[in-house]
Amino acid sequence: MQSAHRKNYGSSQSSKTPPTRNQMLIGLRPLIEAIEAGKEIDKVFIQRGIQGEIMLEVKALIKQNAVPFQYVPIEKLNRISSKNHQGIIAFVSPVTFGNFDNIVAAAFESGEIPRLLMLDGVTDVRNFGAICRSAECFGAHAVIIPEKGSAQINEEAIKTSAGALYNIPVCRVRSIAQAVKQLQESGITVVACSEKTSKDSYEADLRNPICLVMGSEELGVSNDILRIADEIIRIPMTGKTSSLNVSVAAGIALYEIIRQQTANSTSGNARQ
């Protein structure tokens, strides 16, 4: 099988970039300055119910720049830092997020068959890192995650990915469902991997431009996405254990995609 190396789209990270610990921003002014300086903010925790003129300014800035945020009780903030956090703590992302529209276009323009991976609610940092490692190894052009309800991209995620997060673009979207529809309108087949089907992965035609959707550790792919996906596949298993870890399942499904696409591009036959 030919290797699946491809160009890096929409990300300024280099494979030589050393792993960097997430920079924590404590308080209102540091966050304002970071956003205005164009820093990539991974996540913001805001104390629930807090008020104030500067806080209103920060909230407006966060929404204006589409920065993911979450309201949390003050106890959570106190556990993160004992300093005077003023009701807000943020983390600067160690990676640069790719632009969703640009990456989809660039994947088509590359001359390769677009291969995208979408994560619908994967929240475990180590699972996320392992999935991104497999995605990069199997030639995915990008990983797509929701702004809210996704694992934090931190030092542990980068370590688990073996540095792959520096080599594959990660795109954040406000709505997974809207992103699915946009991909379909662009000619990309959206394939959800789920136990809620009888079709094994090798029975599906995965040779076209494709976006594989993997679901959360507990619930799998959401019903909203299953309803609009073009195809639903499952990983064939013969053992007594009923399910696989999501990172393992993602690797197997990605391999089947590249197996079919590579065989098709070299011999015109999807299954040699």
C-alpha cells in the first residue's frame, strides 16, 4: 500500500515544534490582551453569575472572536488556581486552529481524495490525542471538533498524539450538524461509525471524498448526526466484548478508508 503523506493545510505548526504546556491566563486583563493579540484561546472558564462592566466587555470580546467558553461554579476556578482569578481563567492553545472552509477547499485542490475526521463529543484528552495520531498516520487532511463539548488540546493530548497534533490541522466549528451539511454540499460523503447498524466497514464504498464521524466515549455518534449521515458503518468484531475504545475504532475505520482509496487509485479496484 502506498504511503498517505500529504501537505499540511490550514495550520502553521511545524513537525519540529517542541511540545508546549498550555499557558494559563488568570484574570480579566490578561485574557483581553491575549485575544486582542490574536492568541489562540483553547477554552475559557467563567464564574457562573458573575457581573461587572469589565466582565461584560470580556464576554462580548469572547463572543465576537468565537472563543469557546463555559460557565462554571467558583469552586472549579478555585481548584484550578488559588490566585485572584476575578471569576475567569483561560488557556492558550498550544496549536493553531485551521479554518474549516479553507481546509475543505485545499483538500480538493490537492489532487488527493479528501479524507476528513470529525469527532462528535470526544472528551477524553488521551483518546483525542490517540485519534489525532491515527488520523495523521492514515493521511487525514484535518480533524474537525465542536467548539464546546470536546477534549482540551493540552500538553497531555499532544504527548498522546506523539506530536501528530503539530502536523495535522484541527478545525473548530460551532455546530457539528451544520458542518456535516456543509461537507455534504461540497461533495463529501459523511460516514458515521456506530454500533447502531448492521453494515460492516468493508461492505461500504469508502472510495469517495469522505468525512468519518466518531462519537463520544459513552454515547457514540449522536442521533442528530446519525439521521443526516450519508452512511453508517460498524467495526466488525467476533469477540464477546461488545465495543471498542473510540481511539482504537477510529484507527480501524481510518485504515479501511485508506485501504479502499489507495487500492482504487492504483489499480481501479477498491478491494484487491
